[in-house]
Amino acid sequence: MTLVTFKRHRTKGYVRYRIRSPKLFKKTSFRTLDIGRKKHHQLIRARLKSTGKYATQAVIVQKGTRPSKTILKRARKY
């Protein structure tokens, strides 16, 4: 399995920490899940091509906040 070690990407209002490459997932299965404060910390989840099970692709954090260790642990759990 190809894991990317929290590669950071900035967008207009958020910072995305990539966990796995988007190429590993089915294109039509991407979903967001709020963890922590609503709209401040979110997971991007999708179905893996290899197994069909949902896995975390990235963590999205609102700019100006940093993901706590707890948030990153939750991301790995899901």
C-alpha cells in the first residue's frame, strides 16, 4: 500500500494533509466526515480500489488552526 506521510497542501481557506494517494481510491466514492469542531477538522474518505473498504485519504484543517495529535490519531483510526 502506498502511504504518503502527511504531505501538506494549502487551499484558499484550508490546509489538507494527504495520507494516501487519491489514485488508490474509486473516483465516485469520496466523502467528507467532520471530526473535532464542525468545519474545522474534516476527513476525506473513499473506497479503496483494492479492497472496496472505506479508508482515509486526507485530513482537512481550517487555516489558522493546527491539527492536534488527537485529530491525527483519529484520522489514522478511520
